[in-house]
Amino acid sequence: MTSPIAHFNGEFLPLDQIRISPLDRGFIFGDGVYEVIPVYEGRMLHGREHFERLARSCAAIQLDNPHTVEEWLAITRKLLAYHPGNQSVYIHVTRGVPPKRDHVIPKGLKPTVMMLTYPLASPSREQVENGVACVSAEDFRWKKCHIKSISLLGNVLARQASVEAGAAETLMFRDGFLTEASASNAFVVKGDTVLAVPQDNLILLGITYQLLEKLAKSGTVKLEVRPVSRAEVAAADEVWLSSSTKEVLAVTTLDGKPVGTGKPGPVFKRMHALYQDYKAKLAKADVVPA
């Protein structure tokens, strides 16, 4: 089987030919950042916004961003030429390879850059129509969750908890308030109002989160950004997940108990329709969104 083409430090080559030093700070310390961009029929969904967030993550950990946004977009388009159709583009940037292992951030390192794609796994019809199950857990991660860091052990353990419970995701709470899920942002609906948690250092501000804000305004869906307590989540009419790959997805059970009626609610259906309409317009666009 032919290995897929990936981008590595300026070259396009088969993924199985990529070699990374064991001293790379990404391997040793998890010292790096990443992005994931959904692509529909060759068109990136908010690619520019993803690379702007990548730049913010780089700045937050004092990592020299190896490319401008325009350069990142150009590299991505070249990679996508090898991979038509619906794809997820994964971008991985580490601080690079130092001469020795040392916690101190070395100066002058050349960042390691890897980019690869894999088929985009959008939510199934069954998931959209019936929703998914989630469990809850305390958010024990660090307090700089706004950085899209490759150090994801906390998220891995949270996600594993849902896998072991036969659920799709883990909703996390810190000091009695909702933060996010292990690999998604989370929204709560009470009545006709969508509640979104604050865009602070305790969550990764999702590009899809921002898109849902935009779609809510354009589609006359009432959205309020404020802290959301665990009690409000337990009493919610609807709970949603959002991410680049999940799009927007209804949570119909939480910790074994039904959310609202136990079925995707009317506000979710409205938002899901707005999202699909947005994707349809993207597919018809003459220019690849940047």
C-alpha cells in the first residue's frame, strides 16, 4: 500500500519516509503546537482563522512561527493537491532539535514542521438524528488551555474515560462550572437561549465555536456568553458539542441520564441546518476560502 504524501520541513514526501530526531523537543517535552483544519472538496473551512490561531499559540509559548499565514495557506493547498475530497489537515510544529535535553528554552532552533491529511470523518446521520452520549469529569488540566498545545495527556485521559463508558465525549467542569469537552467545545440550551462558556484561558477557543456565534447572529438564534454551572448543564434542555470534525452535534444523554427529552432539540436542529447551509455555500464558492 502506497504511503500518503505529507509535508515535512519544506519537502513533500511519503509519510513513512519521515524521520524525527529523538531529541526533538516535541518528542521529549511535548514542546509544540498544532492545528486541525477541515476540508470539504478541496476547500478549507476557515483556514486563515486556523493559522491565525496557530500564530497565537506559537507566540504564547515563545516559539518562532516558521511561516506567515499566507505561506501556511500556500503549503496546505499544495499538500491538498495530493489528497482530493473531504480531508482533515493536521499541522504539527515543535520547537525543534537542540544539542541536548534541557528544560531551558534554547535560542536559535529551527522549528520542526509536519503536515499530513487523513479522510474527514464528519458525524454520521445516526449521530445527527439521535445525538450522542457523554460523561462528565473534573477538569484537572493546566490553566493555559487557550494554547493548542501538543501536550494533550490531560485530554487523552478525559477522552479515555468516555471510551470506557461507551460514550462519545467527556464534558469537563472546573470549580463547578463547565469548561469544554476533551476534544470539543460545549454549548448548553435553556429555553430558546444558547449558553456559551467564556472565551478565556480555561478553554481552547474553537474556530467552530466562533462560527456558531456568527451563524447564531445571522440565523436569529439567541446566544449568551457567560459562565455555565454544573446545575445548569444538568437542567439543560439541550447540550451540544462543536469542533472542526464534529461540526455541531447534540448530546442526548449525560452520565446515563437524558438531556432534555433525550433527543436532539429544536434549537440544535436550527443550528445544524445553518451549519450545513454554510458548508453548501462554501462548496459552491469560486475562491478557496483563506
